[in-house]
Amino acid sequence: MRSPVQEYLESIVDQCRSTDGEVASYIPELADADPDRFALALATVDGHVYTVGDADARYSIQSISKPFTYALALSDQGTEAVDAKVDVEPSGDAFNEISLASDTGRPRNAMINAGAITAASLVAGDSGEPRFERVLEWYGSFAGRDLEVDEDVYSSELATAHRNRAIAHMLREFQILEGDPEESLAQYVRQCAISVDTRDLALMAATLANGGVQPVTGTRVLETTSVERVLSVMATCGMYDSAGDWISAVGMPAKSGVSGGIIAVLPGQVGLAVFSPRLDSHGNSARGVELCERMSRDMEMHLMHVGRSSNTAVRNRYPLSQVASRRRRPDADQAVLDEHAGRSVVYELHGDLLFAGAEHVVRAVVEDAPELAVVDVRRVDDVADVARVALRGLRSMLREAGSEAAVVDPHGVLHDPDAGTEHASPFFEDRDSAVRWCEDELLRRHGDGPADERAHVDDHPLLRGLSPDARRVIDDAMEHLTFTDDELVLEAGAPFAGVHVVVSGTAVATVEGPNGDRTHAVAMNPGTSFGELALGADDVQETSIHADGDLTLLRLSAESIDRITADQPQVAVEMWRAMARDGYRMADRALRSGVERG
Ligand code: GLU
């Protein structure tokens, strides 16, 4: 199946076939270029490359080399040392102007020849061949393949490089170059003669778009801070003396070269390369400029284009009272939660958390001032460092106000820098566990603590309403059972086995999925009981019950119930009445518990 992206790229190449402009001729070897060659390549940050036209045809990289050598100088010497030699101010001059900034005495930027020759001199390594080998290898790591020099272009340009030679000697005179100016000149001219095709250039651009990681090889070539620096200089100075026009019309950091190439970078998305040797009056590929303007418009690639505002980071926000955890709570505990859970809030976040998204979350939480918060980031794709810092600040603020946020982050997108320390927020694999944690915390704050911190047998609805006689009979009939972690207590499908009162620990009911996987349905702790629901399901146990940690139960078995019913009708009536009351109580709670979300 043909990709619509491919079709679009082909159609746009077809529409930009004007024959304005002249091939550069001041470098003799370039004058021979076929003026009608035309190629386009677009490389995505995940390494897919679309090409149209003659994308494998080779030509010398020329000035498109400048950002890459500047990047190497930054990476070899550090930003400060490079800044001491080359400025980052747009010059508005022609690329080969023989001048230095009158105020600083330095070349204006690394995209004009004076700055580029200086950058070439800042590449580390022994002078001559070894240093150039580093340059060649460096470009190759952006392109993802080994590159070579077009020796004819090199010697043709070196023999006629009077202007660049003048610039190099001027740089030496003003001590911007510290070594032999001829060597820096040769180094620069040689880097301009490195042979590439349009596909290579798109991948080189995509490496910058991808924050310095080559999208196909996955190698980190350049640190992100240097990527930012290089792209900024490309944005303001990359298109000779039409940089202002370009950034207004196309809106992408770019660099062009006199052989007819242009690269453009859309950070985080794509690297673009066009090749067409006819140049406009600024020395930029005429068709290349037209094509990039069209693409930027059609595909909304302008960096200043405001696509969507990022104020939707909080997709859902509701009080904790709307999402009772699946833990069955005894009445007293439930009453505490009914009263207090409305002042704690669940926040479901989604998308990429950049600055604006994090600000939105922080504002929502500050507005609510929740007693406790559940922050659910399961649907968050990516978190910028600035967002991480904001969320950390939010946590300290909550703590100062006596609050705490339980974080649901099974994929670890938050990368809490405090993970593993006492400062970390409580983290949970699923929302139910976080909600349960908040409920327990509310019970500690407003009640006697969660039921599993107390012994509750006497309070159990099955036992507490019985007369002393009936209670004695039932107590005698109940068996004391213990289970260890994960041990099966009741199996789904088994016949009614009796009523089980949790004495200590936790039992979990699970439902078996179609693939045999267990879905955790309900957790039961002291003060609750299970097994009796089978009476409402043709005497068949519908869920499997396992111990979650050590578990102690009192069981009034089905046989005991039958025996009491037959032998002691008085006790049986009391017992059945208590069971019915407990059944109605659970049904009522289920009806009132609201909608279980997400
Ligand atoms: N090597 C060429 C020069 O310095 C590069 C010019 C360019 O591509 O702009 O003249």
C-alpha cells in the first residue's frame, strides 16, 4: 500500500519545478553540477526515511558542514571555550564577508565562513590528517554510514580559495586562530568537500531533531545542550543573509550550502533535506527554499505554530468518595469514610507532562487543597524534567499542609528522584491499591485505624446481635482455620461451604479470566466475612478466595449450619436473621457505592 506521506512528498516535488536561479560557479568543480537535479528526503526521529527523486546522488556538503563542525568543537572544547572564539549573533552579512564583529573582535557566528574556519580550528586532535579523520568520522556518525571526501572538489576549491584564505589570515592576525591559518583553511575546505547524498543529510538533520541520538543506529552523537546551541545558531544564522525571511516563512532551524543542499530540523519530529543546485540571490537552493516553505505551511511544521494548547493534562478529577476501594469495610469504618472521603481527590493525568501540563496539575491540586490525593499517571506518556521538579515541589507543599499524594505509576514514568528514600511518595501499581491506602490513612486520621489493625470478631454483624445462648452454640460450632500467603481457601465452583469470618489478615476474592488469569475483585479483612454469597447463587461459590499473607478465619461450616438448623431451631432463627441482615447491608452498600471509574 502506498503511503499518503510519500504521495504528498512526490506531489510537492512536482509542484516546485521552477528553473529560476544559477548553479554556483566560484568553485570550478561545482559549476559542472546538473542544474535540474532535484531530491527530497524526510527522516523521522524513529528512523524512517522517505525519499523522492535523486536522493542517492552525491554532492559535496559545503556549508551544511558548518553546524556539524561547530557541534564537534562544542563537544571537544565545551561551550565556554568555543564562545570565547566565536559569537552567536546573526550577522546579516554574506557568508564569506571578510570581517569580525567590531565590538567583540570575534567572528559573528559559526555559520559564516570566518566562524566556520575558527570552529574547524577548535576540533581536538593532532593537526592535519588525524584531526580531519575525526571530522569525517563525526559526520559519519550523524549520517549513520562512513563518508568520504570528494578530492576533486577539495583541490578545486583549495586552489581558488583566495577569499577564505584572506579570512583565515585575518583570523590569525587577530589571534582568533592560534595555529597555522593555512591548516585551518585546508581543514575547513576539506570538510566542505565531504560527499553526501540527500538521504544522508536528512538523517544528519534527524539526529539533531532527535536530541542528538542518531535515529537508525541509536547512538548518542551529541549532548542535548549542544543540540540546543547548534539548532539556535542554525535558526538565527543558518540561511546566509536571508535568515530572517527563512525563519518567518519556514520556521525551522536550517542550513544551506552552495552545492544546492538545504537541511531543516523540526525538533522532536523530523529532519528534512532538499537538493537542487540552482541558487537564488542569497546563495540558497531556489527550489529548496520554495519546497520548504510549502511543506512548512502544508504540514504545519513552523516551530512557532501553535498546534494545541497543553492545558489538558488533568483528564479527570473527582473526590475519593466516588471510588470506594474494593476492600469490604465494616460499618464503623465505612461511616468514617462516608464522612471524610469527599475531601480527598483523585487526579487522572494523561499525555506528555511538559511545563504547561505540570502547571495545570499543580494549579488543580492547589485549588482543591485535598486532604489526601491520588495522582494516577498511568496514561502519561512522557514527563519533562521541569514537570518532575514541579511535581516534587507540589509534594513538599502538600506535606507542609499535612496532606500526601499516593501515586499510581505502574510503568515508572515519573522516575521519582527520591524513590527508595523516606521522601518518596507512596507508589502503587494500580488505582485500587492507592485508593485503599488513602482510605486506610483516613481511617487512621479520623477513626481507630483500618479494621485489620484491630480484632473485630465480636463486632461482626453475624455475631454481635446474637443472644448469649445462641452465641455460645455458634462459637462452639465454629472452626478456627489458618492459611499462609496465596493458599486457596475456597475455589470458584465449589458448593456452599459455610460462612467465614476474617479474624486477622486479608483474604482476596479473584475471578478467573478467559485465559486463566486472575483478576483481583475484592479484599476482605477483619470485621468482614465471605462464603455466604454462595447462598444467593444456587449454593455455588462464584469467586476463588486466597489468603493474602497470613490469614486466620472462623468457619461456620455448611454442615454445622444444617445441624444447628435441624437440632436447635431457636438458635437457627437468630443465626439466619443475622445472616439476612448482613446480606441486606452489603446489597445496600453496593447500590450506594456510586460508579466505579476507569
Ligand atoms: N566551501 C564553500 C565556501 O566557503 C562553502 C560555501 C557555502 O556552501 O556556503 O565558499
